Amino acid sequence: MALPRRTAIAGTLALGAALTFAGTAAAQPTAQDSGWIVVAHQSNLTEIAAGQAAQAKASSAAVRDLGQMFVQDHTAMDAKLKSAAAQLNVDLPAAPNPTQQSQLKQANSLSGSAFDALWLQQQVAGHQMALAATKTETANGQDTTTLALARSATPIISHHLQELLSASSGGPTSVNAGTGGQAADSSVPVGVGAAALGLALLAGAASVLRRRPRRLA
């Protein structure tokens, strides 16, 4: 009787270990979920830095107000994102991607109305890309924590984009883009900027995912 009992106990322990391992493996986020976390984090870092620059350099009260809102909202969103990343073992970059850093530097090189015009143009493109990436996550993501973050971020990003479009095109908080000399020479068309930013975001996420250690299935 002792041998069959020991065998049964060993079998039960092995089954429990297998189920625990399977549960751990299932909890790992997909490439879609991990990629969105990285992209959203770098977008948050960019918007926080851009918001701080707007508060310091903008000549328009509308742009300064938008900058304050971006700092507040994206800081709150990123705190939740970093918590989820730690829970899901997703490595987060410490800075915006090179394209985002270049755009921040370009805006910071300007002042007055030229800064306002380029800042708005960059922010419209950036929020369009962030919204598209977030909607892709809500449609294709699988991890429940990541999906919840994407769904809660969608109305916030949409609101930011609407405020930016209003400020850019004659709404109640509109900013006179003008030419400003520097703005005309330094700006990038929104469609081109958005496409370039999208490629950079995807490349950055792929790079981070490649650095993650391979896990057994």
C-alpha cells in the first residue's frame, strides 16, 4: 500500500507543478500587449516633456493650458502603465525614442509663436499615432490588465486630440499658427510626421521585445 500511495502523491505534486507552470506561462503578455505597453510609455514620456516645454516656452495661453493638462494626465497614465509593466515583466525604456527626442529638441529650439505652431503640429501627429496604437491594442490585445489600461487611455487621448485640433483650426482656444519664419522652415507635414513616428514607435517596441529573454512554452 505504501508504494502506490507514494506514487499517487508524487503524481499529484507533479500535476500541481505543471498547472502552476502553465498558469505562469499563460500570464505572459503577447507581443501585441508588450509592444503597446512600450509604445504607450514612450508616448507618455514624450507628452510629459512636451507639456513641460509648453508651460515654459509657449506664447499662447491655450498652448500653456494644454501643456499643463498633458503633464497631469500622462503622468497619471504612466504611473499605472509602469505598475502593469512590472507585474507583467515588461522592460520599459528610460526615454522617448530617437524620433520623439529629435522632435522635442526641434520644438525647444524655437520660441514665441513659432514654438506654438510647431508644438501643436507635433502634438496632433503624436496623439493621432497614440490613439491609433491604443485602438489596435483594444481590438487585438489579450492580456486583461493591458486591455483595461488601453480602454481607460482611449477617451483621454481622444480628448487631448480634440483640444489640439480645436486649438489648431480656429476653435475657441485656437492659436494663430502664422508662419513665424522658423515655424514654416522647421515644421514637418502632419501626415509625414505621423507616419515617421509610427514607424519609429514600432521599431522601438520591437527592439525592446528582442531584448527580452526567451521563455519556455
